[in-house]
Amino acid sequence: MRCPKCPGTLEQKTYGRKITVNRCSDCGGLWCKPEVLLEMKREWMSEAVLDSGDPKVGQALNKLDDIKCPECGIDMDKTMDEKQFHIWYETCSNCGGIYLDAGEFTDLKYDTFMDRIRGLVKGRRPSA
Ligand SMILES: [Zn+2]
Ligand SMILES: [Zn+2]
């Protein structure tokens, strides 16, 4: 498949038994299905292996939001993450595919992880 944001090619990458994503050979953007994204969030170190693109390239390409789904060829919708409002990614209303710029998955996952730690610390703090 062709990358929707640059002239690169989406190459299939696997991690563990359940995760298969498509990563652009040029810009490092990731394209996957929502159920795979959930698995990626659960899997330890998946971001280091899968989200290996340059976040600077991803940031520049994040401004490019008029893209078409690499699988269906229809316009993708710009979606704001429900927990982290600074993260925007593209979703396909037809196949459910998600496109994340390089570095975006790390951002998504890292903050979720940090939030959990903050939650734990807060929960253990004795009340004054
Ligand atoms: Zn690309
Ligand atoms: Zn699609």
C-alpha cells in the first residue's frame, strides 16, 4: 500500500503474535486497525519497535490532514484523541483504519502509562 502522506510505501510490521501494522518506509507513519492499536497500547515496548520514525517528520506531516485511506481510497476524518486533546490522527469511516504520524503512537502510549502512575501515586497518598 502507498503511504497517504508521502511517496513512501507502507510495509507490514509485526510485533508479538497479535500485532500487525503498516509502517511507511519514508516518513515512519503507522496505519492500523483500532483493535490493533489497543493491542499496541497493551504491549510492553511496542512503541520502541513499531513507532521508529522521526517525530520531527511526523510533526511536519501532522499538518497534512487531507488524506485518503490507503485501503479504501476515501477521505479520512481528522479525529482528536479522547484522552489527550493535543493528539490528532486520521481515521477511516469505512474500514476503521487509523493513521498515526511518526511519534504519535509513542505520545499516545506514554501519556496513558504516565497517567496510570500518577493515578497510583495519588491513590496511595494519605489524606491530610
Ligand atoms: Zn509516508
Ligand atoms: Zn478505509
